[in-house]
Amino acid sequence: MKTSTILLIILGFMHALTLINILLFEGMFNDIVFFFNTAIFFFAFAFYTKRQGNPKKSADLND
């Protein structure tokens, strides 16, 4: 699966989590949603960094 597709799915999940909190729970769980969104963001950032770093490293090793 392409990196952009995975990152788009993660972004959609973060927005859905926030939307559910606002509409269904009237913002009762803002701190928990903020925590999960931050954790998901760091996961996505690490995933993107790892995915972008792999082709460059393997290309350097082959030269």
C-alpha cells in the first residue's frame, strides 16, 4: 500500500475520532482524544520517516 494512502487513512481516523467526540459526547473526552490524536500523529510521522528513509539507504549501499 502506498505511503500516501496509509497517511490519508490515519488522518481520516483522527478526524473521525474528533468528530465523534464533538457530536456524540459533546466534547467530554477532549483530553483523551487529544492524547490519542497526538499518539497517532507521532506514529504516522515515524512511519513516514521510516518509509522515506529506506530507499535512500538501500540506494547508498548499492553504489
